[in-house]
Amino acid sequence: MGIRVVFLFIGLVVSRVSYSQGTESSIVSFFDVFIDSFIGYGGYLWREITFQTEPWYINYFWLLIGLSLLVWLLEIVFPWRKNQPVFRKDFWLDAFYMIFNFFLFRLIIFAAIANITEQGFINIVGGDLSAYSLFNLSSLHPVLQFIIFFLALDFVQWFTHFLLHRFNFLWRFHQVHHSVEQMGFAAHLRYHWMENVFYTPMKYLAMLFIGGFTLETAFIAHYLAIAIGHINHANIDISYGPLKYVFNNPRMHIWHHAYELPDDHQYGANFGISLSLWDYIFRTNYVPYSGRDIRLGFKDVEQFPKSFWKQLFYGFWNKESKKMN
């Protein structure tokens, strides 16, 4: 779930590459933005694959693959659920979701949606979004800048994640992520492409409030969020001690995917992406015990579509959700 913030950071880079030499007018043709998005992101993705990105740290393609292999290795060497197969149920489906959600979907359509949304905001406010920021981070120490940026983006994601559980229309799409029945790092990558569409307006609203952050700050925050998200879903047991009230962790996130939850958490629990503190602040936390071997999913999850192609359009025709959890 924390991975959706990738579109904020990479979107900023690609949108600048796509039409940084655009028209002098603040009202840019949406058609031009649409076409330039394919060219801009296609070129950016190719430069990632062929190690031609400058600076090196914006090469999300290989950094994601490297991080995934590292966390998978930790699962193999230090498994929390020792009887769970290395190639757990739906492992390859989730691996394909990584490629589709992070790269193919963005190339096919999402880069255009994100850039058009950004241009719409620019047209409405009449210029650079940073000019309307309530908080400008440029004058702050880099560490403080990073902390504020990370907190703000994580809260936006926490709130959006809560909405995905609270409203039936949104939950129907979010069920794809909760159809995981055996937890592993790659489950972090399984989610319906419509979730990107829901997160996009929220991220740009956040951009209206925060400005002056550096590209380095954005990417450090992004990679940290991805790493925490991988670990939260991984078959490893990491205890943070008192810091568990600040950072999300496998013992907490496993209960977010629980098949059964008490009535006082009928819409779910533990919505935190990187940080657990929002759940403790807003009383959406629920960790009765380690949860290592609890059943995952939702009512009738065994009847949920198993193939990628059926899940691709799931949520548009099914009017009744199985269970909000």
C-alpha cells in the first residue's frame, strides 16, 4: 500500500521531463500533456532499465528489484511462518503486479492521468503549485525537512487507506489487495490499478500545502516507505520495541489483513502505511497478539477471482462487497 506514493515522486520527475519545454502560457493543452506523457515516461523507463538515469538514485526500476530480492532473502533465511513455502500461494501473481502497477500501467495510461491532473491544478490556481504552499520547507534543515515531508505524505496515505475501507465503492477495488491468503513481501505490490486513481487527487492536494522540498528528500522518503511496506508484508518477525507505536511492522500489519475482526473494527484496523502512530492517535489500532498464523482475507475469499485478468476489472461490476475488513 505504501507504494502508491511512488507516483508523487516519479510523477514530479517525469512530468518535468515530459513537458518542461512546453508553452509559455499557464494553460497547456491537455492533449499535448497526454501525448507527451507517453513519450516522457517511456523514455524515462528505458533509461532506468539501461542504467542511464541522472542522478543515479532516480532509477526506481533496479532499486525496487534489488530491495525486493533483499527482503525475499530475509524471508528465506529468517521465516516467521516456517511452514509457509518460499514460493507461497500467488507469489508469481504478486510479482507480476509489481511490474504492472509500477511500470506497465503507468506507461499505458497513468502517466497521462497524473500529468493531466497536475496540469489541471496548475490551470486552476494559475501557476506553479509551490507558489500556493502553506508550508515551505526550503529554509529548514534537511533532516527537519525530511521528517515533515515524510509525516505529511504518510498521513495522506493513512487517510486515503482508511477511506478505501470505509466506503463500499472504494472497498470493492481494495479487495484485490486483501485477497492475499499467504502473506509475503510481494503482497505489498498486489493492488487494483484504480487505487492509483484514488490516491492521485489526494497527493496533489497535499502538494498545495507543502513546497520547497528537494528531490533528494522526496526520493529518500519514497524509498524508506517502500522498504517499510515490503517488511510489513514480509514473512519475517521484526520487533521495534517501544518504536512499534511509531513504525508499522509485520505483527501489526498482519492484523490489517485478518479474516475476522471484532465488531468495533468492522471497517478494518491498522491503516498505517509506514507509521503506526496515526492508528494509535485515531484509535484504529488492533494487535491482540502476534497474529503469526491467523487466517487472512475476507468472507468467501476463496471465491474471489484468482487470475490477473479477472482482477483487472474487478470492482466495476460487483455491487456487493464480501466484507469490509
